[in-house]
Amino acid sequence: MKALIVDDVEMNRELLAMFLEGRAAVACAESGEDALKLVEEALGSGAHFDLICMDIFMPGMDGHEALKKIREMEAAAGCARATVFMVTGSSSPDDMFDALIQGGCDDYLTKPLMQQSFSDLLTKHGLC
């Protein structure tokens, strides 16, 4: 499995990378803009991401906007969609609605993250 972790906080990226250790080749991005570059490179090489863990609130391009652009890139490339987990500190119903219904993410996790909850989602989505 190939995974992309997008979060502006290094400690959050490291924690998710640790949760994926032994399960995935992990790339990390600090912003939505950096994530788009990595997704574009992956799609261009034919080795798209299987999983993207995306924070919502980041400086510059937020997670909602980045995910919208990623879905457009995947459609244009004609490849399978990555499973996307929004991983955020927000438990706002509006943010959940925007991410799950309008944004095209597959699941939603609120911080602080627990390894068992994350592992359960990987299993639920057939990623482990």
C-alpha cells in the first residue's frame, strides 16, 4: 500500500506514519499545495496513492480544497480513487458534512488519534 499523510503539524504526520509502519510506503506533505504535487507525481508514474490522510485546517490550501483538486486529478487520469480519511481536530457537523457528503472523503477521524480507531478504519476500507 502507498499512503500520503497531509498535515501542517509535524508531530501529527509522524504519529500517522508510525500507525502505518509496516503496512504502507508513506509520503508526507505539510500543505495542500505540497500534497497536490505529490499526487500529480504519483499519478504521472502510474503508482497512485491507495490512502490519503488529510488534515482540514492548514495554511494556504485547506484539506477540503486539496481533496476536491485531488479527485479532479484522479478523474482526469482515469485511475482508481484513493481512499481518503479526513483527520482533523474539528468535530463540527458542518465540517463532517462538507468532507463526507460534498468533499468526497471516505471517512472522518477526529484528533487526538487512537491507533485502534485508525486500524479499524484501515480494516473497514480493506486497506490491511
